[in-house]
Amino acid sequence: MADIEVLLPKMGESVAEATIVKWLKNEGDAIDADESIIEIATDKVDSEVPAPSEGVLIKKLVDEGDVVAVGQVIAVIGSEATIDESSAPSPVELKGNDAPISSNDAATNGVSEQIEEALMASVPPMETNGAIAKSDDSGRFYSPLVRSIAKKEGILQNELEQIEGSGQNGRVTKKDILAYIPSRSKSIVQKSAINKPPIEVKQPPVTTTAPKVLSETGDEVVEMDRMRKLIADHMVNSVKVAPHVTSFVEADVTNIVLWRNKIKNQFLEKYGEKMTFTPIFIDAVAKALTDFPLVNSSINGDQIIIKKNINIGMAAATPSGNLIVPVIRNANQLNLIGLTKQVNDLAGRARLGKLLPDEISGGTYTVSNVGTFGNVMGTPIINQPQSAILALGAIRKKPAVVETEYGDTIVVRHMMFLSHSYDHRNIDGALGGTFVKKVAEYLESFDVNQNI
């Protein structure tokens, strides 16, 4: 069979690259068509790449940890005969910026660097004093990636020439220059700067660093997984960017509880879907966002962008215990049945880790059901670049004062708290408070007599 190139597949309109997490197959392994051969991760979701056909994995062209562009060749699949033929040295060349290397050298000296260089090729070079040439007087080639790192770190041509390279013909690789940077000595820096134009040194911005925490005997140290690191960075960034304010409202959802208890079995039989409270709450939020479009907005510099589409994200748990936010697009255009199907489908696939990248992007407002954990209220952090988020508390039976034609009376009602966090740069307290009150009014006015 002819060799088949395995490409990093397109994973949605907003995804241009992915990180190689883990190879599931080794070179020489037999592979069935559509069998997963590699795990990849984007900044949105993890997934696996299936083999386009059966055969044998001849060569891996990327390493674990590499960042690869969509459409990039990551592996080659062929037959057993192809492996035997490829055991002899091959004259095939991989050209990268006028510096050909043999396929054998590529395997030993890092094809992943070739991929990163291809990505860097689309980035305009930075204008700096003391530009670095593609090659030195001895003919040693410097890749665009290495030159870019050198410029960023203020390493000039003379200093770069002194770095010992581990690549072909003494070529300096990405690993070489990154290993060199921490050990740079003052003498080398000063020597490289002789007869060179002075470099403007900019003072770094003042930053706040977290205190160092030392583990003691008996403590358990757990490394954050990739998703937890992304969540941590996202939350810290949100608090730094947006001044958070939270408004609270208590809503009487007795009519909703009674209606759901009455129709849930009939709904399941008729539509094959379980009716939960979540689609009812999202329906109320979508109506309130229609009434108050400024809440459905984002800030871009000095501009406020009011979103035309109402795309509501709902926080859901993943198999690892982390949270992910799949998005219900155009939620205001769906009826209760459509919302129920969307909620159940997205929540179910979130638990299985089967969401697509585009299904967790493009949200304009987020809802988080903290009541699932028994919490009565919370102060959620805004999911950037959105401007607001709503936390739904647990529904509890409570005594409440109800006005009747015979006067006030105390009765048992189903009550819940709504916690609305919003960006005070574009949403003032009056708007943020009025919005969440409107959501409560939609919930309290729910028609208990409506049919399904």
C-alpha cells in the first residue's frame, strides 16, 4: 500500500493548533482504520486523532509536548514492506528555510523543531538592534525559531555563535538555546556586546507573585493537570481584568417544581428526554438577556461590544472533576423542548469528554448551577471575555409570607437564591441588580398549566 500521511485534523473554526499529549501507538504497531493513535489537547478541549486507514505506523513526525498547526503532517502509515525498505538510509530531504536535512537526521534531531519553525515562519520578524543572520561565518545555520528566541532574550550574534549546538553539523536547536539562557554569564554578555549598538533595557512591570509554600512531612503534593492549569490561569486573569460585583435575589420557584413533578414522566415518554430544572432556568435567562442586551456584552479596550446572538454557556463537570462550559447557541430562539435536548446532549458528552472545541467557545453569558453541590448561593467568577455570570442555588423548602385576599399568611414554598456576578466597568449596580431580579420574575411567573 502507498504511504498515507496523517494530518492534524480541523477541530473547529476557532482552533488553529493543538498540543501533542500522548502517543497511543508506537512505530511498527499495526493500526486499524479509525483506531485512535494519538491524544491531543487544545486550549479548549482534549480529543484523540483516529487513523485514516489501516496499516502500520511507520514514523512519528512530532513528539509529545509539541505544538502543531492544523493540517500539519504528524505521522506516516504504511505497510510492513514499507518499514523494511525504510530501514536503509534515505536521501529524502525535509527543507526548512533553505537548510535541507535528511530524514534520518530529522528523526534524531527533532522533527518537532521543524514544525515549530514552520509556525514561526508566519510571524513577522521583530526589528531589533544587532540583527541575527541566518548563518554565521562558519556556515552554521540558525533557524527562525532560534533567532526569534535569541532576539527576545537579547542574545546577539557573537553570543549566539558561542553556544554549543547538538543538532546536525553543530546546529543550535531550540533545546540548546533554552538550556543556555539560565546559565548566561556576565562575561559572555559583555563580550558579545563589544562594538555593538546599545540595547534599550525596559524595566519589567511590577507583578504580584504568590507566596512560596513548602510541603511538610505527611503532606500530599498533587501536580495540576493541563486542564486545571488552564482553569487557574483563566480565573486569575478574570479577577485581574474585571472588577467583580455580585447581586443576590431570592426567587419562589414553587410553580416550576410542581409543574416538573407533574409532567416529567410524560415528557420522558413523549420526547425521550429527562426534564431537569436547568433548561427552565436558561429559558428565563435568555428572556432577561433579550430585555437587557447590555448584560450580553464584552469589553474590547475602550469599546463595549453588545452581542447580537445570545449564546449561553452552562458549567458542567468533566470525568477528571474539572469544569467545562459547553455553549447553547441562540438560546433565545429555542423552546423548552429544544433547550432540554441541548442541555442533556451537551451535559452528557461533557461527562464523557466528547465535546468538540467549537461547542465550548463563543459563549456570551454563563450559568453555573452551584445548587448541584448543595450550595444555596455563590459568588462566581466571570468567564472572560463575557461580562456576567449567574449562579443558581439549591432549591429548598422554606416558610414564606404569601399575600392572599384574606391577608398575609405563612406557607411552605420552594425557594432558591440567584447570585449574579458582573463586570462593573460596563454593568452598573442598577443594571446588574435589575437583570437578576428580572430572571427571578420570569421564574416566579412560570405557567404551571402549560402543556408539553
